[in-house]
Amino acid sequence: MKKALGNKWMVLIILALTWGSVFILIKKTLLVFNPYEIGALRMLFSGIALVKFGVPALRYMSKNTLIWVGITGFFGNFFPTFLFPIAQKHVSSSMAGILDTLVPVFILILGFLFFGIKSKIIQFVGAIIGFSGAAILLYFSETSSENTQLGSALLIVLATACYGLAALIVKNKLAHVPSLQLSSGAIMLWTVPSFVVLGASGFFTNFQSNPQTWGAMGYMMILGVLGTAICGVLYYKLIQDVSPVFASTVTYLLPVVAVAWGLLDGEKFTIWYLLGAVLILVGIYLIREQKKKPQHIPR
């Protein structure tokens, strides 16, 4: 297992399969909980899972490191965790997974604008091709309907921009912090605010004990422990060991997994799904880490 987790492609696949299933789980939990309860519970479950590592990690961090870890936790965990269920009140799980492919694009753009990172032209081409594949899946899937609300879709776009910024901060400001300490610390800093949001959402006053509620709680545990806590550690490790651009290519595989869940939920399969998936994989190949390290623009 340790050898498998040391392989960047194996970690990429694990992340894709897990995070690609997150959107359908959010869809199921929305049948019971409101978006704010889902976001808060997801953060709390992940915080509980990582409390053994998070609290000691925070105690030994410098003030400057704590600030960057807090910022990373906000953009990489806390804020997007609420944006997705809010958006999925009106956007399908398949569309949410497809729009998540924007993360690498934002990393390239924000990396150039705020961190002076110059990427290769081939990487920009890969991002465009990958996103084109996702766009094909979106346009020719059942999620492309008049019921889709642009405002909700833009919330997902905002979430992907947050993920991109968090990845860049990890690589450029927190490379010295081990991934387990980084991920657990970032989540622990936002556990208390999440508890406050959970209380304000009416969870404790409106909670009803029934099979449907406990089933949704099971989904929430999977979202929090596996989707946020464990995969968060793997993702940050991938960023530190390889690069934020390579790590973000996991989002190109998410639509494939998300659409697969959609098929199990009754969606029709067409040749456009296959074409979109092929283009996504081509995009991953082109945007992969190059042999030379990204050059920085002199300031």
C-alpha cells in the first residue's frame, strides 16, 4: 500500500475515484439536509478524523505558517464545502463534476498573475483540450437543460478558483509543512466555525431520527472522513511532491466518474461521452509535469 501511494499516478486515480463520487453523495444528502448542514457536517467529520494530528501540528507552527495554513483551509476546504451543496440544489451532480475541471485552468492563470509562474504553451493547450472534453460532456448530456441555473453553476466555478488558489499557496508558501500536518491543521482551524454554522443552520433543533436521516449521516461520514480528510492529505502530498498543475489534473477525471454515477442513476450513454472522456485524458497527458521546473518571472 505504501508503495502504491508513492506512485503519483496511483494517487491521482484514487483521488479521482473518490472525489468523482462526492457529487452524487452530495445529491443524496440534499434529500435530507440543507446545504449549510452538509458543508458544516462534512468539515466536522473530517476534523474529528484528523484531530489527533491537527491539534499537535497547529501547536508547533509559526505564526506566519499558521496564517497561510488558515488561508489554505478557507479556500481549499471550508468555503468550497458550502458552495457545492448550495449549487447542487439547482445543478446536477454530473454538471458539478464536469465544471470542476476548471481547477487546472485557474492554477495556470492565478499562478501567472499572483505567483509569477510561467507555464509552457503545451500545458495551456492541454488545459483547453481537457476542458473542451468536459464541455462536450456537458453540452450533450442530460444536464444541459433549460432548468440549469447560471448563478448556481457560477458558484461551482468560484469553488474551482478557490481550489486553484489553495493549491498554489500550498506549493509556494507551505512546501515545508508535511502533508498530514498541513491538511489536518488547515481543517482543524475551520472546525469551530463549521460548528457555529451547523448550529445556525437549525440542525440541532430540526434533527429527526429516522432511517433516511441516519443513511444521509452515513454519506456525510464518507464525505468528511474519506472525501475531505484522507484525500485532502493525499492531494496536498501530491502538490508538494510533484506540482499543483499535475495534482489538479485529477479534476479532469472527475467528470468521467461523475457521469458514470449518472448512468447508474438512469442517464443515457452516447458517443459524446466517449469523445469527451478521450479529450479529457489527452488533456491530462499534455498538462502533465514537464521535465523542467516552471520558471519564475523576475521581479
